Amino acid sequence: MVRAAAFATKLPVDLKETLDRVCVKLGLRKNYVVETALREKLEDLLDANDLQQAMAEATGFHPWRGIRRTLA
């Protein structure tokens, strides 16, 4: 069994109403929709952060002439 904790937040009224309508129309539980959306957003944020770190750590472009001089 998955452990769960309560999570409360305030949402704009229009977003809450849209969530309610979509869940009723598609027969989904609000908890499932919110949990799924939050997991996906967190994964996207972590992926973007990893990409930014990789770009910052990349050595960048080095012209061949400069590399050839250091090897000679």
C-alpha cells in the first residue's frame, strides 16, 4: 500500500472549475489528475535543470587549430 499525505493548496477559481468539469466528463478522480500532473511537471523541471547543468559544464566549441597546437 502506498503511503499518502494530505496536500492542500489554493487554486484560481477557473482552474478548479475546469478540473471539476474535466474529471466529471472523463470519469476521473481529481486526486489522480493532480498527482499525475504534479509528477510530470516535477520530472520536466528536473530534466530542464539537468540540461542547464550539462550545458554549463560543457566545454563548448574549440577550433581545430587550437587543439592541434596543444597536441603538438
